[in-house]
Amino acid sequence: MIQYRTALLVTAALIASPVMAEEWAFDVFLDKSKIGKHTFTLDQNRQLTSRAKFNVKVLFVNAYSYDHTAKEQWKEDCLASLDANTTENKVVTNVKGAQKDAGFEVSDGKKTQTLSSCAMTFAYWNPKILAQSKLLNPQNAEYLDTQFEKLASETITVKGKPVEATHYKLKGSLNGKDKLNIELWYNLKNEWVALKSITPEGYTINYKLI
């Protein structure tokens, strides 16, 4: 009887304990210059908040600005709703989406698309994206064809310490036109720890975990 009561108490404690929120926070660099931060916070209800703010200066003059906030509601590994707002060099884009009977419906205010019933954004924090052949860009509602290539494992520096990580290359395209060229690293626990992207102009963007 005592063991049974103890088991009940343990079970009740586990049920009552909330799932802890997770956060991935990165300093963002353009070549060697820090241009801002990007944070991803996943709460206990599986709502992800993505917040990015970049500012590039050339000779002390603002040459590029980027301000992005997205709220993504997830049901297991499928996107249930999306509300994203982006201001890029004063150009504002609003993207909204929700799961419907026919699939995930998303609109940028000009065009509405119905995607797979289990669509995913570029949710780097979830390693299951590595098996996806299509991903939704929450900034502009482009549903990109994606290809992942697993490269060699290597040791990288994360928060000042050497970490063994698996290196992946991601390419994204739309109607045959290249859109994204990204590299990702995941540690031995399959946790996202770094990102590198090459811009169309040839600049390198690095995400460094803080």
C-alpha cells in the first residue's frame, strides 16, 4: 500500500510539473561584424516566438535594417498557425496562416496558398526538418523546395568551448531558382548549435549561440 501511494504521488508530481520552455539565442554576424540578435523561444504550449533584429552600417550610415517577429503554434511536429511581421528596409510584410480541413492555408495579403496538412517552417530547432523536402519561409510565405546534405562531423566552438557536431548543408529553391544557401550544425544530442548562410551578394552570415 505504501509503495502504491508513493507511485501515485510521483505520478501526480510529474503531471503537475509544467514542461519547461526552451530558448535558442544567437548573436548574428555579417562577415566579422555583429549586426544583431535572433532568438527562438518555445513555450510549454508549443508556441514558438521568433524575434530577429539586424542593422548593417556602412561608414556609420544605416545600409540595411531587418526587424522580424513570428509566432508559430505547433501541434507535435506540424504547424498549426502562423502570424509573422517583417520590416525590411521599411518594406512591411505580414504573413498569416492556419490549419484548415484541406491543409495549411497561408497568405501574405496578396496570395493565398494551401500547403501540406503537416507543413513546417525553417524550424532549425527541430531536427526533423532535416527530412523535409519542402519548408515554408515565414517571412514571405514562399514554400520552398529543400535539399539537405549531411556532411562530415567536426569540432566547432560553441559558447567558447569545443563541441563535436554534425554538419549539414541546406539548399532552398522556388520554381527552379536558388533562394537559400545555408549550413547547419547539430551536437551529439541533435541540438541545433550553429548556422551559416551565404547571401546572394556573397556575404557570410553566422549565428553564434549565446
